[in-house]
Amino acid sequence: MHKIIVAGAGKIGSLISTLLLDSGDYQVTLLDTDFSGHDVRRLQESAVLHKVIVDVSDEKSLDAFLRDNPHDVIVSSLPFYCNPAVARCAKKFNLHYFDLTEDTEVTAAVKKIAEGASTAFVPQCGLAPGFIGIAAHHLMKKFSALDTVKMRVGALPVNSNNALRYALTWSTDGLINEYGNLCVAIVDGDLMWVRPLEGLEAVELDGVQYEAFNTSGGLGSLAELYQGKVRTMNYRTLRYPGHCEKIHFLMNDLRLNEDRSALKTILERAVPKTYQDVVLVYVSVSGYVDGVFMEDNLVYKVYPKDIAGQRWSAIQVTTAAAICAMVDLTLNGNGQKKGFIYQENTKLEDFLANRFGQYYANSIS
């Protein structure tokens, strides 16, 4: 049985712990400074769940804990900026490392730390980046020559009644990071940086109108893997129509991208949280098959689900299930188990067949 640390007891960390414990194959230690949050309070008291107060955002505190408490694996569900420190500790104490980061600089730092490691380092294992990259890679392998790859993901309230037509379904820090940072894309075969909140387009899925626009991080490492092999590749976030214009006003016209702490305060004061959400995943790939110009696509739609006697939101389910599947496949599969691992290389059929990945398998449109 693997001894696994889950760092961070928030929305996602709580469900990661639940999924791993419920499988019966992992001994879980949940680390955080505070266990009073709504989601962690929903975890059933169990003798096999170890909750330990540790400041996991502080590298020295995490180092001291690991020195006295050997484990095999650490899963970070912390804000993206905490992950390089967690990765350094993982390498020092020979732990397999997994995270959810959407930040390209953090991923580059983790890749550097993973050099020469005797354990696996697998960043960007959530929804986007994460599952969206696995799905896109699956479609891309069907083509003899690639032209365009479009990756679109949205985590949205089922019903919206505010000006932004949005609700806070996950980390506000991560949301602002995606809206405010430059985005990687492939344009005319070259790797480029493009501006967030641009590239606005209309998208219709199952008869519902959405908009999509550039956001940072969702492309993961696919652009690096396919530079020079595809004409166009981009990632855009799905929202209800009108959202992008208002976010652009807040971040650019009011210049709140330069004061992200103030923007976070505004969003968390004015935009409600919800557990009544839907996650949309749309991938479209065009190119040539046997000399014929073709297109193929995948659409997934995930709603909240009951797990271990509790109701969990769609964004919790898709994010936690994705990283748990990657942990399971990496530790128990026959593939690479040391150094930096591109999670996009995971076979979609293996992911969907996994006991955690099955939460996606039942959601294909």
C-alpha cells in the first residue's frame, strides 16, 4: 500500500483524499494549516485518514515533516506558486510528485527539479491542463498530418444570474492567473505567446451558446511536444456570452491585473460560489488522413456526482479524478516511473478504463 501525502485540504484536496481512501489501496495523510473549511469538514472521520497540521506553503516546515514521516508519494493541491518548494522536498526525500498547476513557469521549474530524480515528477494533472491534453493527444495520433487543434474547457454554473454570468467554482488565484498571464499557442507552426482574453469566438455545444477566449496554462506541454508538427494549436476557456468583455474591463481597463489582490477581494465579495456546476470539455482536431482533409472531435459534459456519500461539484470531480488517475496509472502501470513525465502521453483508453478516470468515461456526449 502506497503512503501518500495530499498537500492542501481545500476543495480539490478533500476529494483527492476521499477518492484515494475509498479505493482501499492508499494510506493518506492530509496536510494543511487549517481543517475548518467546508469541504474538509465533509470528510468522514476515519482511522485511516491522517490529518496533520503543517504549513505546507513553507518549505522548511514540509521538509521537517518529511524528515520524520517517510512517505512514497506527494500530491499537491496547493496554489500554483507553492509547487516548486513541494517539488524540491519530493526530490530530496525520494517521493513521487504530482500537481495541478496551470502555470507555465512553475511547470518549467518542476521540470528542472526533476532532472536526475529517481522518482516520477508529473505536473499539470488536473482538468486543463491535464485531461484535455490526453484527449487532444488521442485525437491527434489519428492523423498523418496535422492542421489545427482546438482545446476548449469551461467550468460554469448550471444557472447564472449575475452580470458576469459566472460563479466561483475553484481557486480564485488560479482563475486570475489564467485571465492575466500570457498564453502559449502555436501559430503558423511556431510557438508563440498570445495575450489572454483575446481570440474571442462563439461556440455552440448541444444547442447552447458559449464564448471562448485565450487563457493561460490549459495547453500544458502539448505545444512543446508538437511545435513544428501542427499549423495551429490553441487553448481557450468556455464561458457564457458577455463574460469576457466584463473581465476585460476589470483587468485591463481598470488595470486590476496590476493589483491582483484587490481583484481577488472584489471577485470573492461579489461573485458567489456554487456546487451546482457543469464542466464542458471540447477538442477538435483537423488534418489529413490518407490524403483526405478530415476533422474529428470529442465532447465531454460532467455534472456534480455523489462520491462516498457526499455530493461533489463537477469541477471537483473532474480535477480530483484526473490527478488520482495519473497517480494510479503512474505507480501501478508499466510505464516511466522516474524523472519528468508528460501526462499528455497517457493513452486515453487507459485513462478512461482507470477506476478514477471512469468519472470521465461516463460523460461522453
